[in-house]
Amino acid sequence: MPNSNQLVKPNQVSLAVSGRLTETAYILPDGLTIDQWLAAGETLAQMENGIQWWWGDWLVYGEGNYPEDYSQGLSETLGITQESVRRLKWIAKVFPPYRRRYGVSWAHYAEVAAKEFTNDEQDEMLEGAEETGESQDDTRTRAKRKRKEKRLADLPDPPEYVGEFELDSIQVSDIELLDLPRASVDMIFTDPPYHEEYIDLYGKLAELAAHVLKTGAYLMTYCGKMYLPTIINTIEANGLEYIWTDAVFQPFSKSRISKHNIFENWRPIVVFKKPGDSKVREWVQDVVRGTREKDFHDWQQDEDAPRQYIPAYTFEGGIVLDPFVGGGTTPYVCKELGRHFLAFDKDVEAVKMSIARLSGHK
Ligand SMILES: C[S@@+](CC[C@H](N)C(=O)[O-])C[C@H]1O[C@@H](n2cnc3c(N)ncnc32)[C@H](O)[C@@H]1O
């Protein structure tokens, strides 16, 4: 194994400080010029970026030289967690010194270290981050998008709805093209997009619901709050009875409505019913505490709400429809709960992801 000196890029400078650093103090020498004082500041900034690399290289050295003894009590001795030890070492190994550049932080490297990426892809993302001064969060988003593209490329093309469907299938289709049997569905649990340009979709959803729901069956749909009155009126105009508005509490949400200075921390699910006798099985609370889940779709909802409401409004073996399936949350929960599902989305990638999720992809 080459030693770290041999691997360091020739243009990397060694760090030295004027004065003395102790555990709790930096004792500067008298008489520094302003340039020397500024240079010392730069060195401190470089040290901040370097510390994780130093730990990582130190751990890799220990592992290489004392494989038997090195891990014993390491995290207790140093006061760093096992997880940090593992992570520091992992990043240092993925990016040996000759692959490191000064212009991006260690945290940027951590964002692109995933093993799905080739060295060239990692270098390209880091180069981009350095050139544009991209934040760590933006690098994370870019890496996530790229990972998703790679995952999608490996998945088979999903089935397209052309007038036929099977129970427990997810197919590509615009809601407008769905032609499902009348009074065949026990519940709709869904989540159309919320922006103004999508408001018409709630009309289409209502038409579909009025046609496919059995008598007394429920439609539950997430929606934004901005157009709530319009949405409720539109759905009622199609012959469904407005019942309630449930809330998914999202304390983790960072969403804000700048126009009205509002931090947004809950999401409505409006509940409607096709007129007639209902077969509601269980009492339910009208608030669910959500968890942030975005692994399969950027607009993915948590599993907690369907897990609470689907068993309340359907029997085992009942059929639940989701015409805007996104990342597949509704079918995923239906499968877990022993309900049949019919799911559609016009976006091919969303359907691919949903099918992969159902077959156990992480
Ligand atoms: C908010 S997302 C659903 C997220 C889903 N609840 C989840 O947990 O992953 C809305 C979905 O509606 C889909 N969509 C938008 N317009 C549509 C249309 N006209 N027909 C069918 N699907 C549509 C989008 O592609 C998107 O995947």
C-alpha cells in the first residue's frame, strides 16, 4: 500500500500555524503583520475542512498497520461514535488523498461517496460543485437525482393501461383515459398535485369517483390549502358528499408560504362519500402524525395516513384505487394491509418506481 505522502497531490500545501495551538487556545506570537495574521486565519479555515480527512487517513492507517488491535475500544478512547469511525474511514478510502480537491468540503464528498457512482461520476459532481460554489444541500439533491436516474435505467418498462387492468397492478395512464367498471371500488385514497394548474384534475378525480365508487364508499384525497374551497366545491358538484377534513401533522416540514408569512406544518386530506349507506368499520382520529418519506418520489407522502384510514373505510380484500400513485405509497400500504389495489400514474418513471417499491426495492 503506498503511504499517504505518495498519494498527496503535488499542489497541496502543508498546514502550519504561527504561534501555538493548545487544546483550548491559540496563542498568537507578538508582532504579527496583518498579512501573517490573515494567513493564520486561512490556515484555521483549512484546518476545519481538513479535520475529517485527517481522522479518516489516521483510521485507514491504523486498519492497514494494526488490523488485529486497531478497532478495539477505538470509539471509546477517542470519544467518537462507531458510526463516525465507520463513515470517516469509508470516505477516506473512497477518496484517497490524490482524489481530493480543496475547493469543496468533506461533507460534499460524503454526499457523492455512494457506491452506485463510478469514480468519474463522483469527480464530475465534485468538479461541478467546486466550479459553481454549490452548497452541500444542492450537491445532495444532485446526487440523489443522479442515483434515481441510475436506478430507473435498470428497471423494466412498466405496463401501460390500454383499457384493461388486473387487480393489484400499477399502470401508466392519464386519469382522463381511465375507463373502469361502474361501482367497482371500495375506496379511493389519492394525492393529486396541488398547484393551481392542476386544479382541473380534482374535477376529473370527482367524475371518476362518482362513477367507480360503490354506494356509500369513501374518497380521500390530499390537497393543498390554497384552493381548498374550490376543490371541495368541485368534488361536491360531481355528486359526492363532503364529510370532513383530516390533517396530517408534519412538524418536519420546511415549506413556507412567503406571500402570507406562513410556515406550513400540516396537510389536509379531504374526505367525501358517495351517497348511500356506508360500511365504516372503525373509529378514526382526524389527525395523523406524518413522517418524512421521499425515497421513491419527490412528492411522496408518508405511510401513516393510509395505514390509519384504509382499514377504517374498507374491509379486508376490498379494492382501493389510486389514480395518482406517485411513488406507490397507496399500493404499498394496501399490500401490507391485505387490500387489493388499482393504481395509475401518467408518469412512466413514477410507475417504474412504484412497481420496484412493491417488489421490495429500497
Ligand atoms: C403528489 S404525487 C403522488 C405522490 C404519492 N401520494 C406518493 O406518496 O408517492 C402526484 C402524482 O400525480 C401524477 N399525475 C399528474 N397529473 C396526472 C394525470 N393527469 N393523470 C395521472 N397522473 C397524474 C404525477 O405524475 C405524480 O406522480
